[in-house]
Amino acid sequence: MPFQSNVPAGELSEKWKQYRSSMPLVAPNNKRRLEVIIVGTGLAGGAAAATFGELGYKVKVFTFHDSPRRAHSIAAQGGINAAKNYQNDGDSVYRLFYDTIKGGDYRSREANVHRLAEVSVNIIDQAVAQGVPFARDYGGLLANRSFGGVQVSRTFYARGQTGQQLLLGAYQSLSRQISLGNVELFNRHEMIDLVMQDGKARGIIARNLLTGKTERHAAHAVVLGTGGYGNVFYLSTNAMNSNGSAAWRAVKQGAYMANPCFTQIHPTCIPVSGEYQSKLTLMSESLRNDGRVWVPKNQEDAAAIREGRKTGLDIAEGDRDYYLERRYPAFGNLVPRDVASRAAKTACDEGLGVSPTGLAVYLDFDAAIERYGKSRAHSLNESNADKGRIRQLGVAVIEEKYGNLFEMYEKITGEDPYVMPMKIYPAVHYTMGGLWVDYNLQTNIPGLFAIGEANFSDHGANRLGASALMQGLADGYFVLPYTIGTFLSQEIRNPMVDPDGPAFMEAEAKSKARIEKIMSINGTKSAETFHRELGKIMWEYCGMARNAEGLQKGRRLIRELRKEFWSSVYVPGRVDEYNPELEKALRVADFMELGELMMLDALDRNESCGGHFREEYQSEDGEALRRDDEYAYVSAWEWDDTDPILHKEELIFENVELKTRSYK
Amino acid sequence: MTLNLKIWRQGGKYPKGQFVNYTLDGVNDHMSFLEMLDVLNEKLINEKEEPIAFEHDCREGICGTCSLVINGYPHGPMQQTTACQLHMRHFHDGQTITIEPWRSRAFPIVKDLVVNRDAFDRIIQAGGYISVDTGQAQDGNAIPIEKDQAGHAFDAATCIGCGACVAACPNASAMLFVGAKVSHLSQMPQGKVESDTRVQRMVAQHDAEGFGRCSNITACQAECPKAISVEHIARLNRQYIGATLGSEKVAN
């Protein structure tokens, strides 16, 4: 199978422009005859399905949700980056490109990232035209804010619901194409296998989740926009049903999984409160614009807080350690996510954590409330405003900026964050790894494409805030609709693919057999129990800090768990009905194999970079130690049940000098 | 705490649909309502009973998937809170809690507490969009939009499509859902172009789906987890009248 990045020649800033103007096109009369299956209706899948419909392809789009609007893109709060330079603060396409490469700890492909930065500006224009209600200044123009890991304000936002508003934009465009008959929607359908024919991806086997029936769907090409696999950790900020199964089914058919160990731990989530906990809730990174992160300076104070004898308010200013500001004066509380997460872990490991579990740090808005209050009082000509009035004015500003986040925090924890500093702790949030794709976003399987979080392409070892929405929409609206032409232009002579052909019948039979097998075990433990167990193993041995010994142990434990699963899982209900437990069991079975591959990948990568921190490789002051001479490559894994094979794509940096990432 | 749960079950063992009582102990304050149901389901599975089907996904109050009527209130007794964001600290030991699905002819029951809300998608497909193809857009700052107006449009755009408005309405009307989308798009300059046909097509689809008429009861606003105001229904009505009486733009 081919394994080339297919990056076009030429100057970095000219590659995409030239390539776009010279790539093969498909004529309108042929587009009508070419069928494309898109799995997933989040930002990437929804945008791609809408755009393909507009272009005239015959599109079938699948989602396991009841509606395309429910994809997990909806939960993104903070914003979307674009190199518009509307704030005149020195931003440019190159700077966005550079920040993304650097933020990713130099483990992504230069050409892909530059293209992402180039099309970022089109995304904002497109979303505005769709009616997405971005935040605006008093002059009516678009507002921006800054985000972690960068020194310019390039993040566009829609209160704390940027993901929801952008997804609704894509969903509405998709709905329009559905009503025009260009796109056929299959909601409540889950892809349970990929169908290969003559070495190409030619369709999928889907399970109708309402009836439990399997269906065969054929097309000239298959696109996976199925999101990330963060739920392999059981507890994550992902939605409960987010899963890696579609991508993993492709891996089982020979697609390569790239950098699976690159997972992002988001620094600002609401801490875990108990064993029954089903998921973790993210507090947007935008809060770090105004919140200051701290722990008590001494362990006695921390212990008193944990035992409920003191609260954060009882700790005097001089007894607080604003550790991010202390360790990273240049970026302060706005260091990238991986750095902020590790620093929180370090503080808690030193016994300075502030929740009963010992796993939480403070995010404090007091200083911001006072600052904003003074500034508001000044602009209202209230020169005599007392402390209470200043606070009142300041709280109003904070409420306008982050009101819904503060409300959500209070609902979950029962504490008022306007009074008591928020407690936060890192949690799994995003997966930079994903299906290996070339410059055209095609996997190593011809005709199989991966977009959005499902691919590995743009974020290297760490994603910057507000870049996930950007990448999903870039892939869906502005990249894949062009690059898929390189494949489909070769398909114009091929007739419609027959979903009743032998390859499809065989794939369907295999899928059915797998479902029957899982149902027939009739053991004693629920799929949820296995998932929770897997999550504990992953977090313990493949979480924020990893080491060789732990990773080997982790892999062994997962293999044991897999064995136990296939002998003692219990799935209630029947196959041919609406059965969420069966859906879960199938997903957990895939998660376990994927988790094993993550352990292997983390073991192979003998360096620390981005979200991947190997304890053996750190500097004297505990910073990550990258090893560019040996590990500047993309790990692309070919699955094998006993011995997965590693393929390496060397990363070539022609424009950026590899430096130690410093935010000090 | 220990709870008495009275839960609607439909399908499988209960073909016609009926309330079934469960007692659950070991519930604590920090649990979310859905985590409490998780614990119950885990218990049922361990007893080889069929778990209760309920829909949920993000558990952050934004995806709009969860759909429980709790003690008679869509999404439960707390205002501006989805069922997934409701926590058990608002209930007390020994309390009886009744849990039902959304009830509306246009939302047929799939199983237990799960309903089919495809009708909402079809209403959006009828016209809840701005007709712009990818790549046709001008610069994002080409049309300034006054801050407050953008804010009003946003208030409407926060609808999560959960269907609580329908569940709350004695007429099972979805006018708050339709009004929110009509109001959002027609308050943006980009959406004004199609506003006359949009409102007619969306209302026609709403009626065709079997949702009831609005009679200004405003329970929808009270139960909406995003506190969407009925003023958006008023805006819809004004537009609908303008579009049908005063305009030649009659929808096809």
C-alpha cells in the first residue's frame, strides 16, 4: 500500500495555491455519477457533506446521533482561530502556521499546517455568511480574544458556545443540501465496518440503531469524520457516545493509525468527585485569560483546605504560589495546555492539591474582577467607587464574558465561583493522533479519507486552543472538497459500486457474526465495567506522565482485560432492536485494542514532546526533553493482534528551525 | 439517600407502556441525575434485567440529547438546566421521583424514555438556513452588525433543539423552536434575504409534522433550558403575517 506524504513541491507559501490550481478536476456531469459516503456529521463531516452536495456529488451521510446537530463539536466553548489580523497586532498566516508547528512541539507536517493557516481566514467569512452570531465590538465588527500558547488575539468566539454555533452553521448548510436532494441523511446509523473491494475503500456496513438491522452502503469513496478517541480513558471531556470505532474498523482493514499516544490533557476541567462519575466537564481555556492559577505555598495550608478547615479565601496573598506566572513569566497563565496540565500535576504531586482527593488547583478571578471593576468605574466617571461597588462592576464584566461557564461550574459543584476560587484539574480532552493521511487527507487505503479530529495531520504532539474547530472546518469546507478530486477524477469510468457484490456480502456476514459473538457470551460483567477498568489502566500508565515499565505493564493488563471481556461480558437485550448496551459493548471492544496500541506507541517514543511526557526524558527543572535526531517522525502503525508494525514518516522541516519550546 | 423511582417503560417486556417502580439507595449529592440512572442501570444489568433506555450524550447541557420529564417538568424542577446538568443535591432522601419521556404525537416513543425527534430536523430542512454555498462568502467584517442586535440574534441561536418546549406545551406546539430559528436568522443581515419564504416554509412543515398551535401559554419559555423568550414567537408571528399578507413571496 502507498505510504507517501504526497506534499507538492514548491515554496511553502505557494504549495497549496499552486496545487489547487493544477490538481485534476471532475466535470459536473461526472460528479452526478460519483457517490461519496461520509461518516460523521460534526464540523468536519457536516461541512464536507454540505460542500460535496453543493458541488454536485451524490452524498450519503451517516451519524449515530438522532440528529446531525448533536455531534460533539457542539461542546467546544472557547473559539476558533483565524489569521485575520483584525486586531492589527502583528498576526499573519505565517505566524499562525509557526505557532501551530511550535505548539505541536514540531511533530506535524509543515505543508499541512501552512495550508490550515491559509484557509483559516475563509472559514470565518463562510461562517459569518451562514449567520453564525460571532461576538462583536460596539462598532459592529468581529471581536477577538487571545488563547493559550500565542501572543496575538486571533480567536473568534460566540459567547461560550462557539462550537455549537459553528456546528449549527454547518448543520443548516447540510440541511439545505438534504432538502435539495443532494445529500441523503442516515441518522441513528453506526458504521460497524469498512468494505474493501479491489484494494479500495468502497463502502460501509452500518447498523440501524433503531431496528438493529445491518445495511450495506456502497460508494466510490468513503470519508471518515468520526472524531477522536479520548473516551479510551473512560473519563474524559468527550461526550458519552464519542468513540473510536469507525476509525478502528478502518485500521483493522489495513489503515495506519498515526501517533496514537499523542493525547491532550486539558488543564481546566472540573475535578473528579466520585467513583460513579461518568464524564468530566471542561471549563474553557479562555478562562485563563483572566483567571490566575495557584496553590498554597505550604502543605499545611493545602491539607487544611482538603480537610475543610480552611478555604481558598483564608490563604493570604503572600502564602499563595501562582506557579505558572512564577515558572513561565513570558506566557504566565496562558502557557499551552500540555505545559499547564503538567504543572498542575507537579503541584498536586507535591501535596499542594486543594480538593478532598488532593487533585485540584485554584483558578482565581479575584484580580480580574478588581481590574475590570476599576476600569468600568473609571469609564462611568465613578471616581469615588468603594470596594464593594468596584467588585460589583467587575463581576458584571466577568459575567458578560464567562457567565455561562460560571453558571455551569456552580450547577456541577454547588459552589459560587464569583466568591470562591474555582477548583480545576487536568482531564483528557482531545486526541492529536488519528488515522494517518497524506497531503490529500487520504489514508494509505485508496479511496478512504479522514478529516477533523479523526486524522492526525495538523496538531503534532499538542494542539493549541481554538484550533480544533479551525481544523475540522478547514478539512470539511476548504481542503477535502478539492483534494478528493485527485482520487475521484480517476474513478469517472467506474460504474456505481454494487452493494450486493461478494465483498459487501462477506463484510456484512462478518459484522453480524461479531455481533452474535458478543451477544452470545452472556457473562456477568457489563460493558461499562470493562470500559471503566480500561480507563483506569490508561490513565495510570498512559496518562499525563509515562514510563517504559508502566507502559509494558499497561499493555499486559489490557491484554488480560481483552481476554476477560470476550469471555465474561454481558450484553442485555436483543440484536434486532434499539439496544444502547450492545452499541457500547462493540465500542468498548475496539477501545481496548486501540488502548493497547497507544501503550505500544508511547513505549516506542523515547522522548517527551507535547502531550506525551516520558518521565525518563526530562530536563533538570522538569521540562520535556525532545529528541529530534531520533524521533522527528510520524509513527504510523499497521495493526496486528500480536505484533503491530511501525512505519515511520520522517518529518522534514525546511522552513522552521527546531527549537526547544520555551514559554519562559 | 434512598429514592423511589417511578419510571415509564415502553417496549420489550412492557409493550403497551407503563410506570415501573424501583427503589435505589446509595445515591449521593454530587451525582448528576443521569449518573443516578447509570447506577440504577448498572444494578439492573447485574440482576440480568433490561436497563432503562434514556438518551444522553455530552452531559454538559449543550448537545440537546437528554429528554426526561422529571416530576412533571421537562428537564426537571431546576430552571435553565438540562436533565444532564441537574444534580441530586436538589432531591432529598425518601423522595419519589417520576420520570417520563417527552410526550407529543410528533415525537413517537422509540423505547422507554427515548423519543424520535426527526421532525425537528425536517423543520430545519424546510428553510432553517441561509442559502450560501461554500466559498461564496465576502470578508467577515464587510457587514457590521450592531452589537445589541447581534446579541438578540444570539439569544435565539442558543436553542439546543432538545424539544423541552414541545414537552412543556399542552398543545405540543414547537413554535418556540421554530420561532428561535426564524428570529435568529432574520435578525442577521445575511438572513434577511430569504426571511419571507423561510418563515412560511418552516411553519408549514411544523404543522405537517403534527405539532399543535401556539396559544400563548408560555410554558415553553419557563421550561426552556436556554431560557429562550417567547418574544421570538412574537417575531415569528409578525413575520409570518407580513410574509403571507403583505408579500408576494409565497413559499412554494
